[in-house]
Amino acid sequence: MPRPPASQTRTGRPPVTSRAQILAGARRLIDRDGWERLSIRQLAAELGIGPTTLYHHVRDKEDLLLLLITEYADQIPHPELPAEPRDRIILAATAIHDALAAWPWAAEVLAVDGFIARIGKSALWFVEVILAGAVDAGCTREEAIRLFRGLWYYTVGEILVRARSRREQVDYTSSDGLFEDRDMAGLPQLASVKDLWGPVAAADNFPQGLEAFVDGLLLQATRKS
């Protein structure tokens, strides 16, 4: 008896060759298992294709993660910019924060010096706005770079601490666990604020901190002796 055509004997999902389908599959795995556990082999199994087929689209895991971040950044609208340089800096930094807060794993991937060469043009637009705002406010190009880097460290640090605290289910409703069984002798200031620590830490203080940070960096960079 002649064998039926191969197309009639296949079962399961058809081979995937679309980059959009590959990225969608990677997002599903990250949402389910976390970005650290994502692998090319695991993604190939999820999509029902061989790893070799997947390597036609992505070089490695790092390339895959950066493609995901680039696709995500492409979907973030570029806001209308205010006239004041300071306000443009704050607006762009807030947009970066909000985007990464929604995808904290992306902040972990980008938490390395040299990340600027890894991201796409849509994401670089926000960096450009911050640098241009700093220069328009009177900073030198070197000072503008330092200002951006300071804002980047502040922003990514805040996001990573929040994300890890959520994963470890830190209870901010009580400060007892933070200082339980600790000898506070010789630490009068810390002892005086221990009951406030949890509520203050739980509050979203990023906007106020960002404004103070930008004002301080601009003042430091543009102060004339």
C-alpha cells in the first residue's frame, strides 16, 4: 500500500518560521518560568520545531532576549516633549521606568555597562531625549553622559529591588520582621525610624526621587565657579 503524503501524517503544530511566533512563544515561557530558565532548546520544544530551525532566526539566548526587548520598545509611544529641558529629561526617564517596571526581567538583562549598544532605535530615542535635555540645560557632552548613567542606575536599581521584593513576598505592612531580634543599642536614629521603614519602603517614591535626582545632577553639572 502506498504511504500517504507526509503532510497528511504530521501531527501537532506545524513548523514555525515566523519571528513573531517565535517571540510570542518566548514571552509565554518567560511569563511562565522566568527569563533565566529560557533556553533555545526549551523554546524549540514549545514551538514544535528543532533547535536548528530556531537558530535560523536567533543566534543565541541573548540575541532572543534583545529581540524581545526591541519589539517591546517599538510598541512604546514617543510622548510629545515639553519645552523645558529639565521636564523633557524627567518625562523620558519616567517612560523608561514605567516600561521596565512592566517588564522587570528586561531591566535585569540590560543591567550591564555597554547595554546602550544592544538596544534598538526606538529605545535609543529616550536616551537621546535625556542627553539632548541635559545639553540644552547647560551640560557638556561628558556631563550629559554622566547624568544619563546616574538616572539609569537609579531607575534600574529601583525596579530590580521592587521586583525581587515581590518575588520574595516582602511584607511591608510591618517593620517587625526587618528588625526582629536586632540589638539597636548604639543605633538611635535607626531605632527611631524602624516602625516607619516598612510603610516608607512600600510607597512609590520614584517620581519625587527622580525630580530631586535630576535637579541635583543638573545643578552639579552646570554650577559655575
